[in-house]
Amino acid sequence: MSLDRTNASPATDSSRRFLFEQADIRGEIVQLDSSLREILAVHQYAPGVQRLLGEFLAAATLLSTTLKFEGRLILQARSGGQIPLLMAECSSDLQIRGIARGAQLATAEDFDQLLAEGTLAITVEPLKGKRYQGIVPLSRHSLAASLDAYFEQSEQLQTRLWLACDSQSASGLLLQQLPAQLNRDPQLRQQQWQHVCTLGETVTPDELLQLPPADLLYRLYHEDPVRLFDPRPVAFQCSCSLQRSRNALSAIAPGELEDILREQGSINMDCEFCNQQYRFEREDLADLLRAGPAPTLH
Ligand SMILES: [Zn+2]
């Protein structure tokens, strides 16, 4: 089926929270269109890699909506497959970026080939405070299933995800049990959780990608009272900056900076997420060149 998205509906690129009115369960629906295309336009990835990166970005966005503080959530997969490193980040204000490093020759369509023998690190990085990281094997032939396994094992709130991407847009649905508030009976809580997950199981990739959130909720949960909140915009926004690149250079010994300047005349740093180029001349780095040896990094 072909659908002209620009005419069918305005670009979505948003995340929408919903709540089941009679159960302590929340949900989130994310749909990425132009933000995904902008990210994919920076690189030349094969369709299989594009779809996987789209799923990672949708998942990072969904999970970042569960953060209770300013900061960012990073999903990072390392594998012995065709994609050595796949990374997607989303900040608490829903700015996303992502990359599949070393995937220029990755042509597989299949999750298990692209990310064979992979592990997934889920990092939560508050602007202030301690960073937290959980690591799980990439398993069960999809990112969503790997994340489900992660939440099954962890002591966090029960959480399920469904993801889809077709290289033009990416979508995801998240369900999460909330602490007991409306219902304290553990059996009833479990029953309600099972009920919404069983219906969630019936969602198809096409429905995730094509139905507006209200229609998707009606399709899945028309017998359950659900409150859908206003959309929050999601955008591709790289967090790189001149200052950050300069900070990275400050970790390099002045002697080494001198060597590069002598050989190349200037120091060029390209952001791998957005291709932005940062160029430093000798006079831009005067203070770093004067500084003593860089402090040891811990
Ligand atoms: Zn950048």
C-alpha cells in the first residue's frame, strides 16, 4: 500500500503519553518522520541498517519519556555482526540523534546478522547526578524483544515495547505499569497488566506506522477508557558544539596538538552524528598549547 504522507497528515514527529483511567498503567506512542529522514540523510546506510536505526531512535525516545529528570537516555549496541556499533540518544526534551558506526558495508536485512553476538547498553545520564547503565544481551531477534527481556530481568516497573520502521518513518508503543495508586490488589494489577499487553500484542507494524495515535488507541483499546495527552514534539538536534569539540582537544597533550598543527596546519573535527565540521587554527588553541600536560582522565 502506498501512502503519500505529506498529504495524508502533517508530519508527526511527536511523542504522546496516555493513561488507562481504571488501571495504574501508562503508555506512550512515538512517531518519527522528518527527524528520522534528517538523521538518515547524514549517512548512506543500506535499508536494513536504516530500519534498525529507526527502531533504536523510536525506542530511545519512548524510554526517555520515563525519565524524571533533565538528561538523556542512550541506547548503544555493540556486536560482532555487520554493525559494530549502533547508537541512539534522546534527551529529556526529546531531541534525538543516532548513528550506525562502521556500517558502510552492512547489507543484511536481518536483525541477527546485523547485530550478531550483540550486547545492548542502556544508559541514563542525568544532567546533574550519577549516570546509570544496564547491559543485556541482544536476543530474541529484535530490539523490542531484547528490551522486553531487559525489563523482565530488572527490578524496574514492568514495561513492554513494540517498534516499527520502514526507512521513511519509525514508530513505537510503550506500556508501563505504574506504582499502585488506583488498585492495590496485586492480582487485579497483574490481570490489568496482562489485559493491556495481550491487546498490545495484536498491533501490526503497519498500524504503528500509519495510524494516528488516537486511532491506534481506539484500534487496540476501544473498550478501555484511555486518556490521551497532547503531543510533545520530537526533533533531530545534535548536541555537538564548538565548545565540546574544544573540550575534547583539551584532553590531548599540548605536544601532540603541536604535532598535528605542524603536519596539517589546523585541527579539524567532524561530528559523526551530524557531519558538522569544527576547525581549530593555532591561535584558537593558544591556551591549550601553553597548558602543561593534560590531567589524567578517570
Ligand atoms: Zn553533531
